[in-house]
Amino acid sequence: MRKDGTRFWAYCVTTAMRDKAGQMRGFAKVSLDITQRKQVEDELLESHAFIQQIITSAPQGIVVYDKNLRYRVWNPYMEWLTGLAEKDVLGHQPLEFFPFLREHGVDVVHHRALKGETLESEPIRYQLGPDREGWSSGVWSPLRDSHREIIGALGFVRDITEHVNAQERLQMLSRRLLTAQEQERRKLAIELHDEIGQVLTAVTLNLQSLHKDATPKGREQVEECVRIVQHAIQQVRDMSINLRPSLLDDLGLKPALRWYLDQQLQRAPFEIELKCELTKGQVPSDIETACFRIVQESITNILRHANAKKVLVMLELQQNTLSLEICDDGIGFDVAASRERAIQGLSCGILGMQERAEFLGGTLNVESATGGGTRLRVIFPLAVASPAISQFSGTRPEGNSDYRA
Ligand SMILES: Nc1ncnc2c1ncn2[C@@H]1O[C@H](COP(=O)(O)OP(=O)(O)OP(=O)(O)O)[C@@H](O)[C@H]1O
Ligand SMILES: [Mg+2]
């Protein structure tokens, strides 16, 4: 206690005072006011408890590794996600529990985080016991001390099952929509051709029989009617073929593309070259349809926007993939800006092509530069493998500690 009666934290050293004969003569006492130090200690404890609280209540997994890739933090969310308790995990390395991380490249991601990169690991499909399965993904970044030295890695892991399921539902819906659209087009094409086409043909025949008995003036009128009806027949035929070229179903992609491109050549101010060695049945029919529609939209875009002199359409079978490329030497465009416009709903051609490609597990890539032409490339996988399920077992498998940090 101070002289004024206030209390304070003190560090006290009391020493016994002895005379030459070793007899105790009294005590010497030194008191050090450590109120400030105590205050700092309390604040530290409080902030530690605060951080601990955040880690514990976070609605996502928080993981910390040290430089040797040993777990230092494993929060309750991670316990829920993996079924592994903090006490069993701390001090161990990830591949001891999750050997499958290696095949997903997550071990490489961890190492790159320890080298200073921030990056996301690919989604992993997991199974926890018989009743729970889902998807998880993580973001990893280096953990630095106050001198900016890397002392470990920090990971935020999330269960993305809901998100993946919603995405899958959306994809399935869009796929159904596209299939229904194709079926509807096919039906319409047949009806136009078989119903209206035949009615118009019957009208022509009737007009021709009227022609015989008509007056010279009447004949002229009948001839004019025949010309109009025949023009209508041609239009109906073109509409029917454009809706769904029967060539695509009957002979396959190459003849259908050949026919379509020849038709476009009649009105296109550019040359079109088709390089395609595919034969019927070499690729699944849904991929053929997607390729045909993508070429249709690309050629329409080139006609509308490119001002090109030469166009190349190329289809190539590679190992387990089909690659489709459409290149033009036109004015090009700003791909990022047009993507923005598409997201705002101002255009949908390229977005539609991308969706078609993605439904079938493919990817679409557009490269363009102002004045430098445009190259659109789609890759379709020909055999889609379903993702492997990784087992979050909740126990530590034996003999899997071969991880080299
Ligand atoms: N081959 C090309 N050459 C030059 N510009 C192109 C080419 N293809 C696309 N573009 C540009 O990209 C934009 C987006 O194309 P997209 O096909 O998505 O939409 P759109 O053709 O404008 O409209 P729609 O929704 O009817 O297809 C176009 O407006 C055009 O500016
Ligand atoms: Mg378009």
C-alpha cells in the first residue's frame, strides 16, 4: 500500500541482515512497483483469450501449421468437419491423417503457402462415416511474425457442400433446358418440313391444275402465286434445316458443319476453311450438337462484329479430348469488357457457348486483341471421370507417416 492509502502491485525482495557472528539483526526489504507490468500481462491474457474465442467460434475451419508443417491450431469447426479431435491432431502433419491430400495437390499448396504465396486448394469430396458426405475447400497463406518472417502457414477451410449442390442443381436445370430446347427445335423442324411443307406443295399442285383452265390474265396471276408459294417452300425448308439440321443426326458433325458453312459462305464477306477429320460416331452426339451450336454462334458473331477476311474452323481429336477452334482475322475485341456486359445481361452469345461447353465438362477460352483477330477454343473431355471420394476417417491411419516436410 502507498503512503496515500492506494494499493499497487509490487515485486518484493526481503533479505535477512546478519552481524559478523551470523546473528540475525533485522530485514532489508526492496519493493518494486510492477503495476504497469501487471497491467500489460492482464491485457495480453485478455487479448489471448479474445483470439482464442474467435478461433473457437469461427464458422469455418482455422488451421495453423508451423514451419515443419505440423499442426499448431485446429479449431472446433475442423473437429466437426473431419471428426478428428484437436488433441489428436496437434503436433502431427497433415498427410498422417489425410494421405489423399497429395492426389489433390493440397500438400503442394501447403508448401507454397510456407514459401509466401496465398492460394486456394481445389475442392475435395469427402465422406465422414456412413451418413455424411460433402465437399470442402481451403485458402492457404503464409503466417508471419512481427519482423515479416514466415513462421508457418494459416488455412481457412470451409464446407462447401451446399454451394456445390446448388451449383449442380443449377447445371442440371440448365442442361435439361438445353436438351428440351434441342428436342423442341427438332420437333418444330420436322413439323415445318412435313406439315407446312407438304401443305404448300399441295397448294402448288392445285395452282398448277388451275393454270390449265385459266384465262391468259388468270394464268399470269396463277404463275405469280406459284412463284410466291415456291419461295415460301424454300423458306420453310431453310428454317427447318436451320432449326435442327437433319444432317447432324443422320450423317454427323462434319457434313453438318460443311453444309452450314457453305450456306454461310453465300452471304459472308470472308473465306471459311474447315479442318475436321471426324467420322460419324467418333464423339457423343451431345458434344456434336454443342460443337455445331458453338460454331453457329461464332460465325454469327464474326458476321456481325468481326469484319474478317478469313475464318478457320478446326476440330481435332486429341487424347481423350475434342478440341474445337474458331479463328478469325477480324478487328478483335476487349474480352474482359464484353464479359462484364454479358454479366449485366446485355449479351448472351459467348456466355451461352461457355455454358454449353461446361455442361459437358468442357472449357471455353476466348483470346482476342483489338486489331488482332479472335480465337475461340473449346476443349471437351471425351470420358468424364467422377471425382474420388476422400475418407475423413476420424482415426489416424497406420503407416502413412511418410511425409517429408
Ligand atoms: N469474332 C468477334 N470479333 C469481334 N468482336 C466480337 C467477336 N465475337 C464477339 N465479339 C464482341 O463480343 C461481344 C459479345 O458477344 P456475344 O456473342 O456474347 O454478344 P452479341 O453478339 O453482342 O449479342 P448476342 O447475345 O445476340 O449474341 C459482341 O458484342 C462483340 O462486341
Ligand atoms: Mg453473339
